[in-house]
Amino acid sequence: MAIYLSMQRVRFSSADGYEKFRVLFADVRRHLKPLPGFLHLTWWVHPDDPTWFNEVSFWTSKESDFGGALPDL
């Protein structure tokens, strides 16, 4: 089975932006789970730049990826 990765780089405009992101991100996976082709969603902090975050999702097909953008939830 092929697995496709989608990754978006995220930077925040304020110091509390990361905390706001964590609240929003905690709920996104629940909305993605029922979508066809969705496998996993995670995020990570770049080891060389603590202000650089990445959202990473894994899918079973390119068509399921919504072009890297989430659908209206």
C-alpha cells in the first residue's frame, strides 16, 4: 500500500500562538479520522529552530489529502 505524506510549516505571530494552536490541533484529528484515506496526524518542533513547527499527516491516496488543506469542519 502506498502512503502519502503532507507537511505544512507553521510559524506563530505571537508568543501565545503555539498554545492556541495546541488547543485547535487537539480537536482536528477527531474530524479527520472518519475521512477516507486518513491514517495519522501529528506535529513536531524543528530541532534547530524552536519557532518552526510542522504539521504532518499521512494518507493512503493523494486524492484524500485535500491538496494539503483541511476541509471545512
